[in-house]
Amino acid sequence: MAAQVVLVAGLTHHDVADELWRASPESVLVRHDLSGLADGVVRRWVDGRLTVLELAHGCVSCTLRLDLIPLLEGLDGRVIVHLDPVLEPEAVCFALSETEVDVEAVITVVDSATWLSDATGGDTLADRGMRAAEGDERTVAQVVVGQAEFADALVLTGDDAVLNAVLDRLTPLAPRQRLDDLDVTALLAAVPDNARRGGFDDGFGSLLYGQPPLEPAHGVSVVHFTERRPFHPMRLHNALDVLLEDVVRTRGRVWVASQPDQALWLESAGGGLRVGNLGPWLAAMDDWAEADAERRAAADLQWDPYYGDRSQELFVITRSDPGEIVAALRAALVTDEELALVSELDFADPFADWHEEMEI
């Protein structure tokens, strides 16, 4: 029988994994410490027994590939994995997707006193002395937002109305409990049937996962920006600052005039930004056979006779003025005059060499 894994994530110190282990007498508890990863050293505990591993290449992907994945493939029953504070559960679940290991749930512990400032700040892990390995340029915001967004259940260290308003919009399906009243068995039982449970899409799925509330609350707003014309690449580049101040999360598909056949993925958290390549729009493909059936169905519903499935769609959770975000993004679109000449214009494209292939 394949292992049924519960991943427990969070930047803050906590003993939630231990609580879950104690509540599941037949389970196995796995914990990793990556603080020595830059030197090729990983410490791993299995039910309290320490093993020190020396890896030839000190990187997170090597740790997953060479240690965690083989370990989980050799176990059965419920396995609770207490992730190192800087690990994002989505990356772990992506690695597990190629195995027979099932993800029962992802639980993330949120520090109510620091999460909001971390999620809208610009500190890097290196600034905090926490980066997983040499070359780890992630921001703290990218880690804490990613950990919370991917969670099937949340444990909060306190109560804060603004934080709850953000989480309502970031991860609306996830049940929550306070740490000082934690009942881990009840928390797992409250995870809904349509929870993510380690699953992810190819970037063309719904950006409004779980149907979050769209109306403002406690100064937290949602911007759902959609348009049927391309961005001017340089004006979009210049407008990106509006997504990096008092913004918790931006996720979305972007269509730039300089790359009409490619769908780009734009993602921000606090002061951290990532642009990736999702691959071609369906309108640019001769054969749709490799495209997901849900993607094809969604494209059919909104197909434009001229542009096909090309469109802008961005989902932004912000504590700033949503009108400023919409105005800045709309001003970055090509004008009517540019649109009429779009195939003839030579656009300077700051995204041409910036983006990389998406990993998910």
C-alpha cells in the first residue's frame, strides 16, 4: 500500500506535525533540516532517529530526489512530513506527482503576528540568513504566500481580522483552527472533498480557485483583470511596480504583443515577481490533442473569432487601491493605433530573455 502523506509547512516554529503524529499512533513522522544544505549536509529524522546525509550537490531538488522521495516510496500507511521552514509544499507535491505516493493533505502553520508583513515585504531569504542553498533568490513573501495558498488546512497562531480577510481570498477552501485550540483530527476531517490535496493545474485553469469573495473586507480587495487585447511589453514592464506594493498575491496569464503565440505566466508575492512561459495559446497550435480537456472546453466557451483564446487574466489580492492597479494595467495595453499595426511594429521586449519555462 502506498504511503498517505500529510505535509506540514510553515515558516514559523511549531509542533503541529508532532501533534498529528501523537494523534495517529500508527503513523511515521519525518522531519528534515536544510540549514546545512549549502554545505551539502541534510539532517533527517524518522520517528526521532537522526540520519545525517551528505549530498554532492546542495540543492532542494537534490534533497527531494535523492532522499525524501525514495524514503516515502519505501513507507506505507500515514506519513507526516514536517517540511523545513523554507520548503514550499507545491514543489514537494510536484516531485511526488511522479510516484505512487498519495498526498492526503497539506497543512500550513501561519504566524498571525508576522505573516502579513512578511507577505507584503521585500526581504529575501538570504536577508534573513534562511536561504536553502547558494543561489536561492526567493523572497520571504514568495515562501509564506506559497505555503498558505497551497494549503488544504491552516493553523493560525492568533486571530487577526485583516489576515483572515486575506486568507479568505487566498485559500478560501481551507478550514482553519487556532494553534492554542488545535484538534488536528477534526482539522483534517474538515478538509473538503474538492480540496487540492497536492494537485495542481498547468496554469490554464481557473485563477479564482475555490470561489473566493470578491467584495472588499478590512481593507483587502480582489482585482480580477481581464482584457481582450495584448499588453505593450515595455509599458507592462514599467507598470509592474503596481503589483509589488501592498499586494499579497498576483497570479495570471499574460498576452504580450511581441510574443503573440506564447502565453506568459505572471506571479508576484510581496516584492517578489516571477514570469514564466506557459507554452502556446491554443489559437497558435495546429493540434490540440495534447491540451487538457478542461482547457479546451474553457477556450470553446470564450473563443474569439480573431484572437482565439488569447486574453489577459490576472487575479490580484491587495491592500492598496484596486483602482490604481486596474488603471495601471489598462494603460499598459496596446492602443487602437498600435493594435491596427501590431504585426508591423518592432516592440522592445524586456520579457524575451527574462522568462523561463514553468516548472508546473
